[in-house]
Amino acid sequence: MNTVGTIDRPLTHDPKKQAPMKPSTSEPAGSAIPDFTTTGANDSRQNRTREMQLIPEALARAHMHERLHEAERERLAVRLASARRMQRRAERASMRARRALAMAVMH
């Protein structure tokens, strides 16, 4: 057979231009499973649509999108925790300054 391409990566996606499925030469003629006609092969090839072939790519894109959002949420949480720590530190410094001022005024 001179047709270039494999089942997973056919040369063309048009079922009419692909080579028809032929019965296996290794099986006896009267095997237990009946032979499939070329129309059945064409129907099964038509099920292999472009959208189905792009599903893994779409899943990977959605996965990366989710990971990016997760990383952004993580960065936001870290920044919020840091801001709260700095606010508490500033409040403690303010209280110390007030106490020091009150002590200075009273003496």
C-alpha cells in the first residue's frame, strides 16, 4: 500500500480520500467476526472529527488556565497576609509611641 499516514495521523481527514479498510490477511476467510464493509469504515472515520482531535489540546489549555488562576489567587493571598502583618506591626508601633508620649507628658 502506497498511502502515506497512519490511523492516528491520516494524510487527509476526508474519509472519501482515505484508503478503504481491507480484511486482514492473517485471519481465515470464515473468521468469527464478520467483515466490515467500506461504508462502515467511512462512517467510523467520519466520527473522528476535528473537534474530537482537539479535545486533548482544549483540556490542556483549560488545565493551564486553571493553574494560572490558582497561582494568581495564591499570590493575592500571600500579599494580603503580608499586608495584614505590616498593619499589625504599624498598630503596635503606634501604641508604643502613644504610651511613650503619655509617659513623657505625665512626668
